[in-house]
Amino acid sequence: MSLLLKAFPHGRPGPRLSSPWMSSLRMSSLRMSSPWISSPRARLTVVVSVLAMVAVLLPLAASAEARSGTRKQHASRHHAAHTVPGQPPHNYVMPATSFFSFPNRSRKERLAIRKRVLATIQSVWGGRRTRIGTPLRTNGTIRIATWTFDDWDVAKALAAAHKRGVSVQVVAARSANRGHAPWRWLRKRLGTRLHRQGRPTTREMYSFARQCRGACRGPGGTPHAKYFLFDNVGANHIRNVVVQTSANLTTMAFQGQWNQAQVMRSANVYTDFMGVYRQMRLGRPVARPYHVDAMGNVVDYFFPHPGATASQDPVLQILNQAHCQGATAGGNRAGRTKVRIVQYAIYGERGVWIAKRLRHLWTLGCDVAIIYAVTSRPVLSILRSNTGRGAVPMRQSVVKDSWGNIVKYNHSKWMTITGRWGRSRATYLTFSGSANWANLAFGSDEQMQRIHSRTQAVRHLATFAKTWRQKTSRRPGSDRVVAFGRTMGAGP
């Protein structure tokens, strides 16, 4: 066996060299074992020659390896330099339309709203930061107003967005989130300061998770609004995405509630919501909290509306413009204006005056139908009266356990009017948001939107028909309903 093979029985370490020198080295090794090298002096001469060649070639091989490693490191640095800072892990933007979730159907339908909100959070662009650590103004932003927050996946997605340079600001209720671990965890990750200490100008891009003791913009009530604002989303860097909804950021919102969401991509609507949000995050009452802004076919409404009377109620103002006969489109086959309502809670003095107006429209010939979750005996007695045309068609959309407790319920809050409304005989109107039809809404932060769109009205009507047909939608009983804390529970 040659000396080289004895020294390196598994082959010489390092890359194979394909060169005349290496060929010569291999040939020398072969000659050492050849029978024609018979004399000791000849073998010694060959060995010395081979060792000299090895001494020359090994440094050259090491130098080649070093150059190869340097090229790889340079390529790695080059790749890192061309990675876009703050690039989100997903590429999704919620389409500008309406969505509805059903807790009693498939996983896809349960998560119809939540999965899209989560994916959009994961698609907002971050970026570099200023020298004091705040995101640059060119980075993406997420603004969230919600009542309750109890969803680990959403909390982690928001924290990850903040880490990649997104400006994340969340406002929620203080009392409603006691004991919610995801909310407590998110507050630790984002912090609770309105701006960097000593630098109030950082407020616009600073990240935080803040809470309001009562209504953020009013003297009482609660921060019951539920809307999510996104800017710089997806591969195309979509701007001005507005999601206003009845759904809180909780697991209950998709496991145990029917909910709706309206998505818009509009600079005007986004600016309007942002103006109200800037007031909410301060957490103190404003002089004129009730805000209405009309933008083409969209009208935004924001509560609180302290001390509002029936004539100042936006729901009654909309219903008062409905005319029951003479619809040329959107109504039923007899030309009657169609009113469809899905409302979680109708009760109290406000519930009574809305019920009276609905009853009057029914008497005048409007095609009225209502789906609700909880209500009160006075409201039921008005709507279920057998006088005139008889009872207004109604269904209670809830799931009860064996004890009669409500465990799943329709949490949506929307209405459609199609047919004759105002001066039009072919209106397609939707009115949705976060507010229940009760006096408590007047003192709370709430958002609502009136949209004139045939496409959106048709989507809502299809959802109404689907919900009405479900086994979970039953004719109402005669139970009275009492309020306690967050929810409404049916009493005997």
C-alpha cells in the first residue's frame, strides 16, 4: 500500500482537486506499488518527491476552500441585504363585501369572519424603525376597537406584527376583559402607554393595548364598538381597509355566536373611522361624541348619543322613511317594501318605541320579519299582538342547554330595507354595526353604517333566509327577559 493510502485510508480530506498536479500525485502513488520500482533507493526518491508535492498542494487546496467559504458568506450577506424589511408572513386582504358566521354549521362557516381578520393581521407590512424604536410612518398600521378580547391566535398575530415593525394599537373594555389571559398577555407585549415617555409626537405610530373604564368617548356606558382598520396590506400594499362588525375578538365570537362583518376599502370611510379612533384611544369624554358622516352611498354613525330621544334615534329615523306600498324593485311580489331584521337584543324603552314603529309598518302592509336572540315582554307583546294583520313574523335564534340556558345565540345587529324608501321606489339599504336596540347603546361607544347597495342587500337577504330556515330559529315563547352584566338571559 502507498504511503498516501496509509496516511489517509478514507481519502484525503477536503474537496477533490481535478488538476494536472493531482493526476501526477495519483500516478506517483500507483508507481510506488508497481513491481518495476525494485530498489530501495528508487523507492526513497519517489517517496520524497510525493511528500514534496503534498506539501505544495495542501496549502493550495486550503486556500481554495477559504475562497469558496468567502464566496458563500458574501452570497448569504447579499441575500440578506435584499430581503425586504418587515415583510409579512401571509398575503391576504379581506374583500370589500359582507361576511356572516354561523356557530352551528361547518368549520368554514364558523370561521368566516375570524379567519379573514386573522389572515389580514398576518398580511400587514412592517418595516424599519426610527432611532428611538418607533415604526416609520411608511410602515403598515393596525387599529382595533373591540369590547372583549380573548383569542390567543389573534393576540400572537398582533404581537408578531408589532415585532416586524407594524404600528399596532388596540382599545378594549377594562371590566369586560378581567381574567382574559390573551388580553393580559398582549398588554405586556405591546405596553399600555399612549406614546413613548416624554415624546407625545410618537402617539401616531406607537404600539399599545389600552383599555377604557367606561365608554372611551363618553361619561358612562362601555366601549362596545367593534371595528378593525388596516393599512398597507398584502403584496399589493392595499390601503384603507375598514372592517366594522358585531364580532368581538374572542373564541365565543365564532364558537357560540352568529355575527356579521362589513368590509370596505375607502379612503373617506377609513379617515372617518380613524378620526373617531383617535378620540377613543385617549380614553376621555369628548364634547360632541355623536358623529354622523355621509359619503356617497355610505353613512357612518358613531355613539355615544347621550340622552337621545325617539326622534333622535337613527334606527327610527331610517324606519320612518319607509313606505309600504308601491315598491318597483327590491320589495315582494305585491310591490310591498320588505324589512328584514336580525338583532341580538331588543328591550327597554328604546326597544319599545322601535317595536311600535315596526308594528305600524306591518299594519300598513310592509313585509316585515324579525330574527332576534333576546328581548323583553313589553316588546314581545307589541310585536306578537293578534290584532289587525296578526303577529309580526318572528324567530328566536338561540341554542339552549337542557336547563334552558342560552349557550349559543345570534349576536348580529343588522337590518335591510328593500323597496320604497324616501323618494326612491327601488331602494336596497342595509344598516349594520355593533349597537343593540336598547337604551344602553346610547351611552356606549358604538359604530353603525348605512349602505345603499343592491349587492350587499341581496347578500343580507340570503343570509336572513338561511338563518330563518335553521332548526335553531324557533317561534318565540312568552318568557320575559332580564339583563345581567354582558348578556341577556331568559327568565321564567
